[in-house]
Amino acid sequence: MPRSLVIVRDDMYTKYLHGIREVTTDVIDDTFANLSSCCALSVGSQLHRTKPRISLTIRVVPKVLQNKIFFGKK
């Protein structure tokens, strides 16, 4: 749905591929986890994408290198 949020973490993030397919229409099937929350949708419905979808990734990465090594400083 427009302005929706999907949070991918743990096994879903590390063990499975994820991304946004370049399609203009999505067909709703029974694999949608929150289908009951979407009042106007049912299995077989089609959603036509009118705007581009954007994927934003926020990661917490532990510090593994000292800044002086990374920037080549002694």
C-alpha cells in the first residue's frame, strides 16, 4: 500500500533475498501477511503502481576499523 513500511530483520534479512521488483502492477495473493488489514483489497485484486517505490536501508554496523587506519592517517 502507498506510504506503507516493511521492516526486514533477523533471518528474513540475513538468509533471504529481498528487494523491490520493477513492475507496474502487483496482484494480491494469499501470501500477503496483513491482507485482513487492507480494507479495500482481496485475493486477486490488482494494485497499479503510479509512483516509484523507494527502498531505504538503515543499518547498525559495529565499528571494526579505527578511523586513522580507514583514512590512511598514522
